[in-house]
Amino acid sequence: MSVFMAGCSSAPRYGNQTVPGNPQKPARTQPSSQIPVEKTPELSYQRSWIGLSSWYGEDFHGKKTANGEIFDMYALTAAHRTLPLGTLIRVTNLENNRSVVVKVNDRGPYVEGRILDLSYGAAKALGFENMGIAKVHIQVISFGDNSYQK
């Protein structure tokens, strides 16, 4: 019978480890409303360039620009490769010191060595519509939100 009773006894314990009690919750040092939250950094863009600008006009007049607006070759607009659409920039012709404020509403130029494509109207205001290209200084006035116009 002792053999039978041995089979009914509780299982043997292995080792003498102690089981921890309830684990303690980490202490809160600040209320959740005061925990500093890291803000997403604003995009960092260069704000000033010097380089060659060209202009475009008749071939694109009346067609949609990258932001969805209809291109008006007589308006004061520009195409830039990377600036957010809607960005306002001051462009100064370094040959005659004329300047104009334009809105970036298109992408380009796609010719190596050029940093900006201006509308015919902007090129005329800067006095280089007959030359085709000019050395310019570009300064960001305010960054656009890259939105598309419907």
C-alpha cells in the first residue's frame, strides 16, 4: 500500500527558489500630462542660392503645373526641383539688380546647371526675357505647404 500511496503524493519540488511576490510597478516621476513629447522636426531646407535661371512660356501656357494650377506665362511664378510647392521666393537678377517675388508652382528646370525656371512674366520683370538665362540670387520668403490645387 505504501507503493500506492507514494504515487498519490505531491510532486517533488526541484530546487529551493523563491517565487517573487507581486512585481512592483515602476515609479512615475511625472504625471503623463507633463512628460515631454519630442516634436517632429520641421523639414530643413536651404534658404538661399546663386545660380542660373532660365524661363519658359508659350509651349506650356494654359497647361497644368505640378501643383494643379493652369500655367500663365505672364504671371510671376517659378519651377524649382525641390522647394515645396507654394513657396514664395525673391529672385534677384545679379546683372542688373532687379528683383521680383514669385510663387513656386511647378517642377524643373530639367537642364543641368540651372537652378530655377521662371515664367516669361518673371523673366521680363527681371530684364532677361531676350537673353534666355541669367545669373540669379534666390531667397526663400516663406515655405509653401506642397498642396495641389484642384
